[in-house]
Amino acid sequence: MYRSHEEVVAREKFLKLNSRGEFVIDYPERLKVIDFHTHLCNVLPLRVGDPERTGQRLTYPTLPPLERFNLHVPYWTEYPDGFKMKGVIALCKFSINGLNIFKDIIRGGTFENCFRSQDENMISRNVLLPLSTPRADRTPEALKVAREYPDRFIAFCSVHPRDKGVATKIFRYKELGAKGFKLKITDMELKNDFKPLIEVFKLCHEAKLPVLLHTGAITAIKRENVSPTLWELLQSTRVELFGELLPKLPRDFVFIFGHSGIQEFERVAEYMKEYPATYAEISCQSAESIKYLIREVGSERLLFGSDWPALPQALTLSRVLLATEGDPEARDNILYRNAERILR
């Protein structure tokens, strides 16, 4: 679709390149923005990096190659004709790609890169989302970062449902300043037993913590073109898995669909219509899908997020600016007002 990054910014409104050749926002007025979905290299599972390191470049391997770079659809929507991933070799390639993405975040998710991106993209604060496993609790580090940089970060907590101290930790982290709860978990990990997750949700509701989960399946890939194992993996965070848990929870339970379900944003809108305390965080979405969500559920329940350092902050921010041209109220709602209301 494009031949160079220069062609991208020439054709796409509200984007430009900085001196390092990275996408940054191009907007003449000062914006107020709270990014509701960010990470750092020291709040990730399995392996952590040193956020104080300098001189580390982010390459954003999550982005598609330029010939398939289409900002008019949710990310990861388009795949080459005849795309197939079957067999052990294909599964290995998929895993290696995931490892490369993780390595890039570990290498480049530093304070230096984060602060530069905040300043260049007019981001007031990042909501810092730790990701914990049963053996690695990353919340203390996230809370530490928020204490050290209160003008830059707001911390969520993350406690795995299989953590033996889950109940105590959730209330303790709330006392220490956590403003919400973040988790990325699959039905494969839960083994289709969602009772522990429901119990965590109920604890968060009692603690008055909003919950943000990674949601969304890669629906553009045809089932017949991938192996059964890979298909199960691609579907393991589909929207309906978590949307169908909402009837088991209080009506005022604040649940945030992370990424707005990626390609399943229409299904997210249907759940939001049914459950008025739910929100959608819109990282990975296009201007067109954001407009759809505004039409269907209103701008008062949409939250700007970028998923930095997995993705550039400027990309989704430019999509919000496009989707809300001529509607400053919707723009302010999405960029900061809704976040301020949830975070109190």
C-alpha cells in the first residue's frame, strides 16, 4: 500500500516523522491526552528490562510491512492472499515473531523512549499496565514508577487468578495507589474454567477498581489456513469469552474491553449496549471503527490507548483526531475526560 514512511505521512492526516524517522502526531493545537494502555520493559511477565537504559531504539515489529500498512482498518486485519500457517514450522515462525516483538519491548520500553514519545505526542500521562503471572507479580514495580513519576504515570495492578494471595494483594495494591486492574489471560491458560477469573472480577468490583483485559481474536485469518493449535491460540482471547461473563457480575462492574476487541469491535459494541458500565479502549482501531463505536455507544465510554511500546502512540492518536473532526466534545471525551472520570 505504501513504498516508504514518507509516503505514509504524506497521505495520512495528522502524522509526521521525527528526526529518528518515527511516527509522531502532527497537530497545530495543544492537546490534553491520557494514554490508557501503556507498558514499560520492567512491568512485563517472564523477563524484564532496565527502564533506565538509554540509546535503545524501538523498531515496532508489530506493525505490518509497508505494502500491507493500512490504517483504515483495525490492525492485523489484512493478510496476503493465500496466507497459510500449518505444521510445526509455521507454528515456530509464529512463535519467533512473538518473541521478536517481546524482545523489542524489553529493549526499547525505557523511560527515555517513553518520555520522548509523551512529549512529541502531547501525552499528559500514561496509564501503566503491569502484566503478572502466577510466579511473577509486576505490580510493585508499576506502583514504584508511578510514585517516582507522578506527573507521567498512573499505575494499575495485576494479580494472576492463580496467585495464592490474590484477594489480599488486590486490596493492598488499591491502598498503595493502584487505580485499576489489568490482566491478559486466555481460555487456554484457564483451561475453560472461568470461575477463578470471575472471583477476581468480584474482588475488583468490591475494591472499586476498573478492570481492563486484552480482548479480541484475529478473525481475518481463515480457519482452514492454519493448524488447529494455532487457530485455538488466535481465538483464545476472543471477545465473547469475557463478554459472556458480564451477566455473572454486578451491573455496575466497570469492565474495559482492551483494544476494543481488535477486529471484533462490532461485537464489543453489542456488549456495551447491554452493559452500561462497560468501556472500550481503542488501541489498534481505525478512524472508521472509532466512528462506528461513537455512533453505536457514544463517545462517553471510549478511552484512548496506544499499547506503547508495542505500537507508536501517534498512530491511534491520529485515528482519534480523524474520527472526531468537527466534534471537539467527542474528541475530549475520548482523549482524557472519560479517563479522568474512571480514574477519579
